[in-house]
Amino acid sequence: MTLIDLSNHDAIPMTAAMLREITNASNSHDVLLSFMNRYRHLRPLEAFVGVRPEPGRPGMYRVTYSYGARDQNWLEHKPRDVSPQALAKLPLHVGGVIASMIADQNPKVAHDVDFSGDTALHGLAGVVASVMALPLFEGDAVTEWVLSFSTRANEFSPEDVSRALLTSNLLAAANRNLDSLHTIRRLHNQMRDQLDQVARVQQSLLPARLPDIPGVEISTSYLTSDLAGGDYYDFFALPGGRWGVLIADVSGHGPAAATVMAMLHAILHAYSPLGDPKAAIDPAAVMEFANERLLAAGLEGAFVTAFFAAFDPITGELVYANAGHPPPIVKTASGGLRRLDASACLPLGIDRPLGAASVAITLSQQDSLILYTDGITESFSPNGEMFGVEGLEKALAACSGEPDCVVESVHAALFAFVGSATRADDQTLVAMRFHGVCIV
């Protein structure tokens, strides 16, 4: 093999430097300037002009950029804005040599040209003698032209046109991709800002602090799979010293689920019996009320599973209704586990009548009540196995039943099972331990 010495060809290292600059550019403006700045040294030309034909108005055009060989500050030009709003503000030109050069989709070369009648090129009149006009294609359409001007009368050959046509269109395609990427990034940042706002609103709807219930110890965990989630838990001070406890899960996740979650929050906090110190709170009635309001909202394809309980911290009585939610688990003082699966009906927002029913049980001292959403039990391992209720119960069996221990044990078991801290769905835990109230 014989290597050819290319070190004496100045155009090769300059072309390589230009390509490095272009591939490192972050926007189409920098690509354009880098190309023209390098190219004018490879092939001295008097000027480059970008032209956009005015759609539906033959013979009319707008000049989008103009760079001359004597313009020493062209790299300081502001980035060009090719948005429809910005283009509409550019002067509209008509007729002249440029209009004839862009009259159809074919590239053109003209020698011995008189530009004195072109108002868009008044600075080049009497200076340049040749022009090459290259169409920039987007599919079958020509959206822009690039015109190269030379002071020499016979500057451009057919071979020059062929090479330049290929180069300019490849460069234009790269620029369109960069512009699209820039637009995508801008829209992504806007969307992320909006999601951040949704997430902040949603987080504000959760209890700012846990309630101070005598004889009850509480710990919670709320982890979303996205910036905003559809899980919801809440506590309500009820008549007679009782407390309402809610956990809910909106179908899906993300902003749409967070919106429905906010609706459910508003519905429950507008339920007048919850704020009436003389009202007798029936969990089934609470679920029926929420169901009616969600149905009235006309949600399409969205539903909510929910569990609502009224708990008496004096007697340990827990009256609950379950609307399609995973049955909570009671970890007894002796370490046993039992599911509260005696009451179940349709999730909220699907149909009426809901058919909710209230069921009463009594917690013993040192019993723990664990409420959770299916984002926990429906987590999957790398080989496709589901964590399931069995995995949750195993994690609960391994802890003391103290609420903090419940949350830590479930999180540790999930991480070991899934092998990642990421989540495919929102995950919420509410752990309550009933210690009992000493009545003197």
C-alpha cells in the first residue's frame, strides 16, 4: 500500500476544520456562519445571499441573510429567525435578476449580470458579474435559495453547480434537523415547566403534615412515577373524635391522573357531612357521593379506586368502604397478617349505582393498618415476575409493625426485587399503628 501525501493540499485541512465546527454547532445559524466563513477561503466569492420565495406570489421574495466578503463582522450577526412571524417582518422584494433566477425549481448560473435594478442587491451592483442560484429542497418543494456571487465573469461551471447543489442541500437538511431539535428542546422545557407546576399543585393537595391523633402512630410514603401522579391519601377530622382515612389511585399516571386526583380532593373536601360536627359519617355514603360527582364530570376512560375508613382512636373501631381498591392489610400485635377484603364494589367514576357497603372491624392495641396502591404490588422484577401482595406481605412480616419500619421494609423489599429506584407507576403507603388511648 502506498499512502498519498495530502499535506500540501491546503483545502483538505481547512475542509476538515469546517466539518468539525459544523458537527459541533448547536444551531443552524452557527452552521451557516461556519460554512461560509471557511468556504470563502476555499473559494473566494463576493457574497452569499439567502432568499425565500413568497408562497403564492410569483416573482416576490424575501432576503433572509446576506454575507459579503468585505463584511468582517459577519460572525457577530444575530442568529437568523426563520419562524413565520419573523419572516413576515422582512422586506418583500419583487422582480429583477433574483426573481428570474428563482422562477422555477432548477439551479441556474448567469454571467455578465447587471444587478442595478435589484433593490435587494444595491450594494453589489457594479461589483459582481456572475451568480449561481441553488434551490434548497424539502421533498418536492423549494423553500429557499442560496445565491453565490463572484466578481469574475465566468466563475461557475456546470461541475461547480453539481457539487454545490449537493453540498448546499445536505447542509440545509442538517440545519433543518438542528432547528427541529432546538424547537423540540424548547417545547420540552416548556412542557417540563408546566409539569413542574402541576406537580407542585398536586403535592400541595396532600396533607402538609400528618394529623396528631392520640394513641395512633402514622407514617406515609408518596412516590410518583412521573413529575405528577394520580395517587392520593388524606385524613379528615370527623365528629366525636373519629378520623377519616383515605387512600385512592387514579387510573394511569402523569398530569391527566393528577388532574383527576385534584378533582377527587375537591369533591371530598366539599362533602358537607365531613365538616359537620353533628353528622354521622358513613364511608359507603362518602364513596357514593364521590362516584356521583366523578360521573357528572364526564371523565372518559378514567376511574378511581378508593378506600375510605372512619376510625375511632378510643375504641379502635374501623368502619370502611372499598371502591375497587387493593384491600388494606392489618398486621396484628402477634405478627399475623389479614386482608380487609370483606367489602368491595366498582371503582369510582365507572357506573351507578356504585353499590358501596360499609364494614366494621375493631383493631386491637398494637395492631397496624397498612394502606397501599397497586403501584407497589404491580412492580416487576427484571425477569418479569410481579412483586404482588405476597411480596408486600413478606416485607410486612419482616418488620416490627411500627409505621416507619413498615415503610422502610417495603421500600427495601421493592428495591431488592425490582433492582432499580425507578417506578412504572405511582407508589403510596399509609401505615397506622393503634396504641390505644389511656382513659383516666
